[in-house]
Amino acid sequence: MFSVLSSAWALLLGMMLLQVGNGMQGTLLGVRGQMEGFSTLEMSLVMSGYFLGFLFGSRMAPEMIRRVGHVRVFAALASMISAVMILYPAFANPWAWGVGRVLIGFCFSGVYVTAESWLNNAATNDNRGKALSLYMIVQMVGIVSAQALMLTADPGGFVLFIIPSVLISLSFAPILLSISPTPAFDTTKPMTLREIMKISPLGCVGMFLLGGVFAAQFGMAAVYGAEAGLTVGQISTFVATFYLGAMLVQYPLGWLSDRMDRRLLILIASAICAIGAVIGMALGSVFSLLLVAAFLVGGMSNPLYSLLIAYTNDFLGTDDMAAAAGGMVFINGLGAVFGPIITGWIMGVVGPSGYFLHIATLCTMMAAYAAYRMTQRAAPDDTDRYTAVVPGVSPMAVTYAQEVAMEAAEENSEDGQAA
């Protein structure tokens, strides 16, 4: 672990600051939008812009890096993110915010690709798994820490928009000033979505439905809080609880994943997620129970992302895993684009409780489809190791996680043969 920190501390520090800024702006826009009088549907369209931009960025960023290099892409996208964040309060209308969110989503996608390729280059075969775990942990810590900063100033002013802009600018300094050499950048040609669907219907359907759940968590949680009449402190605590649940449950669920039929675990996790959403829908007026709902939803849905990737890998050859990574992230992104729009529409029809109704519906559908798929074919005999991946990362991080899983599987196989 010490060797990982000594070789990649600059990158990990930069990514934590990056997530503090990103986590702040997501919550802040939900609160400020309510102050500006934006409707729930308008805010849902604004929030969906991030996922639309991220979707296109995940496809275009690799080509941009190949053409002009990591450093130029990194610096250009960083400047764009910082500028958009500080311009939000100056142009307080839904159209301007929507365009800003598309730009920020696009830029973050490119930033992730660049940072993750650097991390992969800095790690060795001996510490690759630890490096990936630290990378995921610092991202979660950054997002949770961001919620505390929401209490430092009035969301109706400019200060809370300046803070994430400054943090984003500072986050790139340790990365760009790092003495590590610029890594080579190669991408594999992704599989078609039809091919991935044929290999793992549950993986694809689950990823699409999960995209809608993540979009609600990341994009609409603050909007829900504002519509439900929560204070800024309560909204920040509510949003942070989703990620606290993810941090605490991710690895225990991963341990179970390597020891039982993953389809059954996907069914159980999605069912618990739906139960958590029902608690929020029925008892969300009690703040302590609202936090219980957020913990269950965040704690179950985030590990489901890694579970679905691991399950899909069980049916792929080693050479095909990297090719499928981009397709899986793209499918998840498609669901995320429509997630805030549908959530906003439901909230407009039934009120704030529509937020949890949307999540409960998607998770119930996932549990039902997992149960159906268990009747269609037997569980695979050989399974790959579960590796935690944070939702919203680029295809490179998913490929990176798959490499770790494959290396662990090979080591276990060699140990078994030696015994």
C-alpha cells in the first residue's frame, strides 16, 4: 500500500479534489435551482445533461488523446470545467445550465480517461489491485466530503460556486506537475451492443436499468431534497448517505459474489434496493428513515455495477473483456441519460415521493429479470474475481478492473495447481 501511495499520491490527491468539486456542483445545482424557481422537469433536463455529455465524451476522449496527447487534453478540459462551474450563477436559467452540464459531463469523461491511464501506468502487477481500490476509495471520500462544504456558505450566493471551481483547478496541479512519464494510450475496438446482449442479457438489461438508478442518485437527490422541504444541511447528509452506504457495503458484497451464484446476489441486492426505495417513498417524511432508505439504496445499487460487470465477464474470454468494457459503460450511460428526465416527470405527477417510486420500479424490474434469467441457463462453472468499480468512471477504469480480476484469477489457478 505504501508503494502505491508513494508512486501515485499526486494522482490520487488530484482525483479526490476533482470529486469534491464534482460532488459539490451536483448538490448545489439542485438546491439553487429550487431557489431560482426552476420546475422539477426543468431541473431533470438540466441534470440529464451531465450524463449525455459523459456518454459522448467516453466515445470521443480516446481519439482526442491520440491526436494531441494526454497533457493538452487534460489541461483543456480542466479549464472548461472550472469556467463552467463559476459561470452557473451568472446565467441562472435552465437552458444555460443544461448546456453547462453537457459540457461538464463531456469534460469529466475525458479527464477520467486521462487520469485512469496514468494510474494504470504508475501501478505494477504487484500493486495493481491496491491502486484500483485506493482510486475508488478517494473518489467516494471526495464526494462525501463535498457535502460538508455545502454548509460553508449561502447557496443563494456566489461563494459555493467559486469553491468547486477553485478545487477543480487545484486538482490538476499535482497531476500535471507529476514527473511520471506520459503513458502510451491504446484502445481496443469495442464489441457491438448486440454481441454483448447476446453474451449476457442480464448484464446488459441490468446495466441499462442501473443507469437510471444512478442518475437519480447523482443527479436528482438534491432536487428531491429541495422539493421535499429539507434544509441544506439535511440535503447534504442525505446525499452523503448514498455514498457512505456504497463504501461500507461494496467489499462485503464483493466477497459474497465470489462464493455464490451472482444472479441470485443480483436479485437479492436489487430487491433490497427496491425495499429501501419503498421505505423512502412511504416514510421519507421522517428524516432518520429517509437516511435509512438512502443507505440501503446506495449500499445495494453501487455494488450492483461491479456485480453486473463481473457476471458478464464470466461468459467472456480474456481477450474479449476489454472490448466489452466500453459497451457496458455505454449501456449504463444510455440509462443514465433518461433517468433524470423520467424521475422529474414522475415527481411532477405524484410529488417528491416519485423520486423513490422511480428507483423502486427500476430495482424491482431488475430483480424480476434476474429471477427470469436464472430459469434460462445454468450458472457458469468458472467465475472471474469481483473487483469494485465506481459508477461513472470511464471504460478505461472498467478495463483496468478487469485486468486486476484476471490477474487474481490466474494467481488462484496457479496456487491451486501447485497444491
